[in-house]
Amino acid sequence: MELLHSRQLTKDESLGKSAQEFVDIAEIKDGVVVLKNNSLRAVLMISSINFDLKSTQEQEAIIATYQGFLNSLDFPIQILIRTRKLDIDPYLELLTEKERLQPNDLLRFQISEYRNFVKNLVETSNIMSKTFYIVVPFALTEAKNDSFLEKLKIALNPKQAKIEREMEFENYKSQLWQRVDHIIAGLSGIGLKITPLGTAELIELFYNAYNPKVADSAERIETEKLEINQI
């Protein structure tokens, strides 16, 4: 199965390397992740369904549809489940503000009791939130180091070489998006909602993945201030 990371580094290889060198991402543009080996990735965020609440007939239909979807794939996919502790601080702040503005003493007391109940429930139960993703790969046949002639061509006519590379990227992105459309069509039949992540959302996803402590303390990552330059 193709992953976002091409391989794991050994302990000796990791010595002396910067954090950026551990990331296999070359750049993110047009909602596509470009890896350092020139292969492409699209990331889809998937909703969930409560399978246990479905009737027996519905469960059998879901299983049959999902089985048909898997059998229809002629390319690998990666299913990613991201688990994080549920952050209800914004909701608690909203309740506090409503409590402050509530003129009725009885309603204000009920809001206070409800806020304390929710806060204690989350603290004692350690409630986690799960987000589901599907990573769609597209490996380029040209995913190799440039030859000497290719480097010479770029040096002699950099503008033309840049135009050709952009045209290649658009062509490969179109083929990647055909796979994305196939997945969306296959999973929509079982009631799942699928949303491809855009450039800003991908940057935020990877920023949070590589900076978990920062992500937990920050309410929202300002993705417009982040830049991922081509390496």
C-alpha cells in the first residue's frame, strides 16, 4: 500500500537532519500533495455512519455496496483515522456567555448546571473525536531523478521547462481526480459524505500532524500564514 511517507529513516540516518528533511512533502498546490518522489496524493475527508443502528437489511446493503466498491478499485488507497481529545472549550465559552446574558434567574441557573455537567462529563470520560480520511495516490512513471539532459534543458530554457512541467502536473492531476471521483461515487451509495481537502485544509492537516502539541493548545491554525515551498 502506498503511504504518504515513502520509507522510515533509521536512527543513524535521522542524526543531523532538520525537521523539514523528515517530511516527504515537496509542495502542496491546487488541493494536491506533491511528494519528493514526484508522486501525487489527494486527501478526502469522510463522514461516518452508525452501523449498529441500521436494520439487518440496511447493514447487508451497506456491506454489499462497500464490497463492490473495494472490488472496483484498481489502485491502492490509504484509510487514515485521526483521533483527538474532544475540545469543548468554545462550546463552554458560548454557554457562559448565554448564562451571563440570560435575564431569567431560573434559566440562568439551568444553563450553569448544564455547563458544569458537560464539563465534568468530558473531563471524567476523556471523550475522543475521530476524523476519517482516504488518501488517494497517483504515482508518476517519471517519478525519478532528472537526467543530465533534462537538467541541461532546464538550464538552457527555464521558462519553457517550467511551462512543460505545469502542463504535466495538470495532466497528472486530472488523472488523480478521476480516481477521486470514482471513490466519491462508490462511497456515496452507502450514505457517506466525502469532501476533498483544499490546499489550506491540507496544510492545516499536516501542520497539526507534525506539531501535535501546538495543535492541541491552539484553537485554530491560521493556514493563510503558513507556506510550504517547493524543495
